[in-house]
Amino acid sequence: MEIINQGNAKNDSLLGAQQIIITNDKLTINDTLKTPQQIISLSAAENKLTSISQNTAIKEINYYEKGMMDAKIHYKSYKDAATITFLVSAIPLFGIPIGLTSAVLMSVVPPNTNRLHYPDQKLMENEVYNYAYKNEAQKIKTNKVWINYGLGIVTGIAVLIILNH
């Protein structure tokens, strides 16, 4: 973000300086500060910038946390991938390699955007929220797929044991 105040504005603006440039949360003033009052104003401006940066960071963290929490509540579309992985891995003898292939493929592919079931379109337009929601949905899907792979293997082994007795 860059803000430049070119001396056309009132001279009693933020610091009374001719030019104020703010880039990457750094404040640069292209004028000589002549009075202690201007120095105090500079300190106040730096504190204000820090406060603005912190507030922006807090908002972004809140969007990130909200995206994660919403995904935990609303994302349920992993069930198809998890069920397919379970069924394939439960096949006696062949389930382990075929189920492994299925689990890897299902866990690598990100959730379909049309099946995310996010609660609010406006929130999804926020880049931080969108990233957090999709990232958490991917984690949920991956975890469920691998849990079902393990359950499928156990089920396949149980079926083999039952059939051999």
C-alpha cells in the first residue's frame, strides 16, 4: 500500500510535511522536521500505522479462522471419496494395493468447488477466507479418505479370516 501526500493538501495534515510516503508499513517523509511538535506527530503517525497494520492482520486472522471453522461445520462432500476408498480397500487380497491407489488419488485431488457447501458467497470472495475454507476442506477430505482406507483394510482382513474358518 502506498500513500503519498504531495504538498497540495493543507500543511497541517498528518505531519505537516511536504510529502508522506507509506510503503510496506514504512513511513517516509521527504521534508525536514523543524519543530518538536512535528517530531511528536511523526511518532503518533508511526503508532497509528502500527495500529492499522495490527488491525488488518487481526481481520485476516479472523477470516482465516472463520474459513477453517466453517469448513469443519459445512464441508461434508468427502463422503463419496471416503466411501469409494473404503469399498475398494475392503476387497480381500486386492484391497491393499487397489485401495492405496484409490486413497492416494482421492486425497490428492482437491474438493470440487461446486461441492464445498460454504455458507456465504460474500465470505468466499475474501481471499483469506476462501484459502482457509478450501485448505481445511482438503485436510478433512484427506483425513477421511485415509481413515476409510485403514478401515477397509481391516474389514478385508476380517472377511478373509471369517471365510477361512
